[in-house]
Amino acid sequence: MTLEEQLTIKNKLGLHARAAIKLVELAARYNAEVMIITEEKQASAASVLGLLLLERAQGQQITVRCEGPDAKPALRAVKALVEARFDEQE
């Protein structure tokens, strides 16, 4: 099963190191390949460095693609993390 959803980065600092680490830790909990895609690049949610190289700032779009047995719960969890601004206080 492959699912995809477009999300907007809402936290003030964008997809920076702490946010990328949270995303990697979250994605590792699921039996699914989680990819983060921009207009120009894509990165696995298993790679902090790959996520940082996407250079996503507040207000920019990402597409989250989840593939595998846990695609649905993985996508739901990633969406919740992004919507919660990566649990950052602003």
C-alpha cells in the first residue's frame, strides 16, 4: 500500500536538526518506507542528513509518501507531528 499527502511546514525554524531527528525517530516505529518529497528533491525519513538537505522552511510544502504494511498509521503519525509543529513552542 502506498499513500501520499501534501503538508505545510508550520514550525518557525522549518525542518531543522531537532525536527528532522523527531521525524526519523517517529518513522522508525513503523513497518513502512517514509519519503519526504519537495519539488526538487526527496529524502528518506530514515536519514537526518537527507531531511536537512531538503531545506524546508516555515510555510513551504512537502509531500509525505508512505509505502508498506504500516503506511496508513505512519502517514497519520507524520501528519500529526508536522501539524503539531514538531512539538516546538512558538
